[in-house]
Amino acid sequence: MLTPIANEIWGITAEARLMPAFYLPIRCVVIRLDDGGLLIHSPLRFDEDTVREIEALGPVRYIVSPNAFHHLFAKAAIKRWPAASYFASSALKTKRPDLRPEGFLGDETQPLRFAAEVYALPVDGQPKIAEWVFFHRASRTLICTDMVFCILKTRGFLARLYLRLAGAYGLLAQTRLVSLFTSDRSAAARSYEAVLELDFVRVVPAHGEVVVEDGSGPVKPRIRHALRRYFSQAA
């Protein structure tokens, strides 16, 4: 079901069953643009009820696969909404040649037509992930996939074990796997500094809870703390 996150932004959450006793929470984000059209960020496997909910919001104009890992249900979404423009992370050029996007994120010959409303920013130094972070200007909402997790609880002991080993269970954090995939920490640090310069008041990760100001304090310092290993390295 669609769940409101902010003005003109909704989330759809599910569980990805990676193996027995390993369930990973995952989120798709739907943004309604000023012209009434929709942007679907990191589509999931949608049942017919969810499709009807999405289409009740407006026509689907854009579908985005924002990194190397969030692509499993893109083909079904493209087939469902063939008139939509599909954009993908450059990591999918060789990984998913069957998807054939209209453009790859960052390709200046195929500019994002929604950029005035939703700004896309790359995370450099991690070519095997090639994540792009999205910023919805009107609601001051930052949308990411694997930059940070905020999984406070999950189902399955293997999921809890993995996330604890990855340093990302029960707290806002980046998994150690992303750190291992970082080949240029200085480049990643510069990208994260650019992300932190954005005027966001909430963060919507693909995995876990939406991060908003609460008893733990303002959002931006918490994101900086979750990414602290890059800044200490850069220093």
C-alpha cells in the first residue's frame, strides 16, 4: 500500500526474501511532479491493487533504477508503463543490457527532465554500486538506496545476524559492504559532503525507517555521523 511520506511523496514497502530466515525490508518511492506525472524510484514487484493506487495518483512518467542493486523489478515496471521514460545507473549498462534505458544517470546527452523538481546527485568512488541520491526540492526530502540503512527491526535471524555483522542493525548506519565496495574514499567523501550541503529535513532510505527529526536530534548531523568513516579518512 502507498504510505504518505511528505507532500507529494509516497512510499511502498515490502520484504525481500533473500534466503530462508533472511528478510530485508525494502522501499520504493513515488513522487508526484508539478505537472501531475509520477516518478517511480526503485520499483518493486507491484500487485494489481498497488498498481491501481499508483495510477490513481497520476500518469507514470519516469522510472528510475538508482544504483547497481535496485533493478530487479524495473523490467516489469517498464512493461506496465511503456510510455514512461526509464533512467538507470551506469552500473547497469553491462549488468542489465536488456533494460535499455532512455538514458543513464549523469549522461549529459540525456538530461533528466524532472531535474528542476528532483535533483540527482552521484556518489563517486563506488563504481560497483554507482548510486545516485535524489533530492525533492519542494519537500526537502533526500531519497537514497544503499547510502544508509535505518533498519530498527526485521524478520529472520539470518537478516539480524548479517546486519549486525555489517554494522547496520538497530541504528542509522551505512553497511560495511558499501565501505568495502568503495575504491576511492576521497571521492566518496566529496560526494557525501555535497549531499550534506543539500537542504534536507528528512531522509528516505530504501531499507528501513524514514529518518526525521526526533528525540535523536536533527537529521543532517545523524547522516554525517552514519558516514563518519569517510570524513575521518578524508581529514
